Amino acid sequence: MSQIEIAQIIEQIKQEITVDSNGQGRASIRATARLANVNDAGLLRSLKTAADNSCSKLVEKLIRKGFEAAEILTWSQFGIPDIAVATILHYYGYEAGKRCSEQARLACEAFESVGVRAWMQDITGWTKPPQQPEQPPAPAPALPPVEQRLQTLVDAMKTLADLTGGKLNPYIEQHFKDFAANLLAEHNRQALCGTQEKWMGVVNFAEIELGKKVPLHGSHYRGHLGTWVRTFYPQLGDRQENRLVNGTQQSVYIYACHDPAIASGLTKAIEEFFAHPNPTAALRQAGAFSNKKTMRLVKK
């Protein structure tokens, strides 16, 4: 037996060798048996012992190489993977005892320099498919210009006013006003070189920036939260503006949330408020409610 004879056998079995799109090769049971110079029926019987409690030594070797028994049982239908072919040739070349063959050893030597996978790729003429160029990421959707959004808002307000006879819900009306004011502020920031300021009430800051749910009732309700900040953190600011609160316009304290120091102070105040077991008692002890009572008496 010589390498020339091995080359002749390879030429005879090349039609029974396939390579998939990933470059992984497979050989039929018959082709693998011809390379190892063993009976293909005997090789098949040996592989089928993967279904038994007592596996053949060949199957045990394949399992040690990482192949699953269930996978080995499918090779008669789908072919033997290239790595398994190399393992089978080595077994019949050096480990099969009396069934060792010189041909299997010569086949192992023939494949040692390039590997079974590269050999299968070569005889089948497989070439690596060209890589597809990466697609550029889709551009992020952009909002329409501020002027267009403001015009759309105005048209929506007119339509809603016509449908309701001019009697808008106070909360909806305030929402439209706030949204329009935000659009105008954005337009001004784009047109001028001013700073991007963000003024918010403490409840809005807690819910929007910190993800808190500020209840309408109870010891931790939103009115007490505002009083807590004004009582224990007066240094955060005293600016007020008229806002819609419970259906009526009221003067509400707002804070410069664009200032990192103010935002940090508000965060600390809000966390302390919700962590306190009884903020109402703490506010009463600090005289927050008595000050309000005094102010109401003075107004009268």
C-alpha cells in the first residue's frame, strides 16, 4: 500500500464527500470505511452500539472527543463529520488491535499536514464565500421641526375646542399649554445661544427623573413632599409660578433641575421623604404646618 494507492481510493470516493457553506465536511459510511480499509457494514454496526449500554471502543473514543451518542446514530443518514472521520482513521490505524490497517495509517499520514477538513474542502473545490459588506446602521428617526410640531398642536387644540364647544377639561388645557410652552422654549434654545434650563416642580422631578410614584393621599402625598423640601431644604430655591393643581391655578415652587447641585439636593430630599416612616409628624415637629396657619391668619 502506498500514497499513490491512497490517492486512487480518494478519487473513487470523492463523490461521497460534501462540504457545507461553513466549510465543514462530511463523508459517507462507505467512503470512511474505504479510507480505513474496513468493512462498511462492520463500521456501521460499531457506530450503532452508541444506542446500547455497552458501546464499542470506537464509539467510546468518539464520545471522549465530544460527540454525543444520539448524534453518532444519525451519521448513517447524514454522513460522518470531518473531525470524526479523522478520529475513526486514527482508531483503525493505531488502536483497533487486530483490525488495525496500514491503509488507515497511511491515510492519517496523508491528512496530518493539512487536516481532514482542509482535504475535503480541496477535493470538493469548496471556496470560502465572500463576506457581505456590512450595512450602515439605519438613521435614527428625526422629529419634525419645532415650527411644524407647534402648528400641529395648534390645529389639534382648535379641533378639540370645536368638538367640545370650547369647554376643555382643565387638565387637558394645562397639558396643551405646557406642551406649547416646551415647544416654544425648544425653539428659543435653537434660535439663541442661551443655556438649556429645566425648571420643574418637586413632584414632577420625583416622578419623571427618579421614577417615584407620588400618591394623592396618605402621609407621603404630594402636598407634604413639597412642604418637606421647602421646610428642610429652603436653600434649593424659592421661585414660584402658577400651575394647575387639583383643577385650580395655584402658586407652585419650581426648581432649577438643570443645575447638578439643585438636582442632587432634590434627590436627597425626596429619598429622605419617602424613607421617613411618618413625614407628617416630622413636618409638624418642625413647625411647617403652624407657619402655614399663621400665614392664613395674616391674610385674613
